[in-house]
Amino acid sequence: MAANDLQANRLPGVDQSVSIDDLVALSGQAADILDQIRDAMLEPYPRKKAPTFTSASLASLCGIDKQKLKYLTTKGELPAGTSKGAGRAKEFSLEEAIQWIQATSGAKRQAKPTGARARVYAIANFKGGVTKTTTSIACAQGLTLLGRKVLVVDCDPQGSATQLCGFAPETEIPEDQTLLPLFYGEQESVGYAIRPTYWHNLDLIPATTYLSDAEFEVPAKLLSDRKFEFWDILNKGLKPVLADYDVVIIDTPPALSQLTTNALVSADAILLPCPPEGMDFASSTQFWRLFSEVASKLPGVSAHKRYDFVNVLMTKVRSTDLSRAVQEWLTKAYGSRVLPISIPESSVQVGAAAMLSTVYDVAKSEVSSSAYARIREPFDRLVEYLDSQLVRAWLKENEQ
């Protein structure tokens, strides 16, 4: 092609070079737009509200029929709900619903034995876009609906779990209310950073971009103290608060970082969400290889660390030949560690995530009943599984 032809087909000669100052300005512009969208649509804390429950949905949660619920209401020992007008069903707040659950189906569940501690579950994957954060928060919410008290620890500087819990990381979370003071050595317990959320019995240790400073602070400490146990910072910080909760769920960054290593070492169990796609499967193999290599070199970890369980959860599952093929790869690679529960790709979950919510935030009336049931049912099964592992660990702890 002649030079003049190339010149004719060339895009306008606009200078597209970018300086650091340009990136700073771009970051500010993007943050401003996010704030505008958040204010207009996404309902950050404190405007984010917990769902309410009809008598029918409450009866279902409690495992009883509506007549039994009506009878128990007349006894006056449990919340009676709020009437929305003549002829209309009563509504129950989340806190009221949890009281009902604890008094009915919750009474049949194994309570945390005296002296037992919370179990720590890390939801981890080195790859983004696998529904790690939405799985973390949905599991936390679901466990509260079984009567458990839950602490979520956001270890990801992106603060996505913090967003789902109703807080805007960049505007509502100061850096001294994240894990950063713990990693700086200014605090010995994470208690200073715990805050309640809009969701009853679900507390949060939030994150913000400042938390990424931990990735520089830890190596700096190692330079001055070669015996510094860099992998055990979070584990030590969590111990003083474990008696206050039933479960701690840690949402980890999508990388093998200082924060991720601390999360995985402090955890009693690991759940790896993995879509059945080729790149996600390849990434999952790197996750186990890299972490096992790191952990095997940590004094005291390789010899004594035992996890309650380590499972792979298939997420964003689609009904395609390729997806089915990768599901077979995952099963061959991980065998029984692949849970017999899979989370389908769902417009309900996509829509909820777009509104900074989970399937437990969404009212059934807002979506198709069949679509809602299709995504809610596997999450309920996953939550039941996690709860059963919780009880098993407590019973084992009591036997020792």
C-alpha cells in the first residue's frame, strides 16, 4: 500500500500520550461519576435496607406452615409483624425473622458450645470475576438466616465486600478502620475495626484502597526482622474476637499477596469458587500450586495446619457443551473436593450485583419466581453445607 494510502486511512493525529497527572485526573473523574451513580441508584449505607418477609416466606424460613406461624403469633412470645393495612399480609423485619428462626428451626440446630470459637472460612481465588465476593456475602447472609452471628473480613483493597455490606469504601471508610493498623503493628486485635451493618447479626471489617499499603509494610518489616512471622498477622488479630461469633468469612484479593497468605493461614477452611471455563480452571490449578509452595515453607504451618475442609464450588454454570466439558475437567482434577452444588449463571444474580446486592437482598416479588428459585436454592444448599461443617468442627473440638 502506498504511503499516501496509509496516510489517508490513518486515524486523526491526536496526541494520546498519558502522564501520571492525567491518570490522577482520570481517577478523580471516574470516582466522581461513581459517586453520582451510587447516590442516584445504588443505595450505599446507611440507605441500604435489609429485606422484609411476608408470613409465607417467614414460615418457609422457619420450616413450619402458616397455620403454625399464626398460632405461635397468638401466644405473644414472638414478634407479631407489622400490618400493612386491612386485608394485607403482615411484614416481618429481618431482625424479627431471625428471632423466629432461632425460636423454631434454629432451636433444633447445634448452638456453639460453651468455650468454642468461631470457625474461619476463606473464600479465595487468584482470578477475578468468579463471584468470589458475592458468594462470600451471600453465605454470610444465609448463615445469619440460620441463626448464626457472622463477621465478614474484607481483605481485598478493592472493597467490593464492603460495598455489598452497604458502605462506600472511598468516602465512608478511613484507613484506620481497616486491617491496616493491624498490619502496621499498631493494634493487636481486629476489634477496633469491627462495625455493624444493615444486616442483623452480620458485622464487617471493611476495606479500602489504602489497605494495599500492607503489601509494602510487611516486606519492610521483614528487612529489619528476619524472624517476623508475616503470615500470622491476621490469625493473631482474629483470635481475641472469635468467641463473639459463630463464623468468620474472609473475602480475599484475587492474587497471592501478603493479605491472601494471611487469610489462608488464619482460615479453618477454604472455598474456591470457580466457573467451569478453561481459563478459570487453569487459574485454579495455579492457586493450589502457588499457595501450597508458599505454605510449605512457613515454619509451623506445613507441619501443623489442617483445614476443616477445602472445596471447589462451581459458579456461573451454563448449559453449554464447553461448560459441561470443563465441569468434567474440574471433577477429574479435584474429585470429591468439588461440591455437588453448583451456582448457575443467572440474570437475577447479575441484576442484584449491579445494585450492590445479593440474592438474599432481592425480594422474590421483584423477579420471576422460577428464576429466583433457580439461583436461591443452590445458595441455600451451600449455606446448609457450611453450617453442617461448622457444627462438625465444634463437635470435634469438644471431643478433644
